[in-house]
Amino acid sequence: VLFRSDKDGLILTVRAAPKASRDAVQGTMPTPDGLALKVAVTAPADKGKANAALIEVLAEAFGVAKRDITFISGQTDRRKVLRIAGNPATLAATARTWTEK
């Protein structure tokens, strides 16, 4: 499942692509565990740099503060599950824009 809403926000599955040519949300992609949002970041996967860049890209894309995004799992893996705090309906509407592309 790409995302699901809960009472405090959104749970989102992400596939990180470090060392990309630019920072961007690139849409959805299939994984063995289901759909994930592919997010490219220019930072390397070294000492948390790519994770920090990933949070910056997602914060901007979802219109939330960086502190509103936390890792549930996958800090050392390309597949990550994150919690985004905020209005669940608004966050879900934003996430749906990538599933429709």
C-alpha cells in the first residue's frame, strides 16, 4: 500500500533513489511489497545525508515542516515507511496526485 491515513496524518511507503541528478518526487513504482512513492535525492546514502534530503523533498511536496516527518522503518534501506503528521485528508489528497499520474 502506497499510503494510508490515520488519526494523526499519513503513513507513506517510499523508495529512495540517492545520488540522483536532482531532488524530485518521481511518481509511484511497484515493489515486492506493493506500490511505493519514488523520491530521488542528490545526496549520497552516507551518514544520513540521503534521509535528510528525502525529508526535505517530502516536506516541500506535502507542505509540512521537516519535523512533521518521521521514520517508522527503513532508515538504512531504500524502502522506507514514514509518518507525516498533519491533516489526514489533505495529506491523502496530495499523495493521490502521484497515483493518478
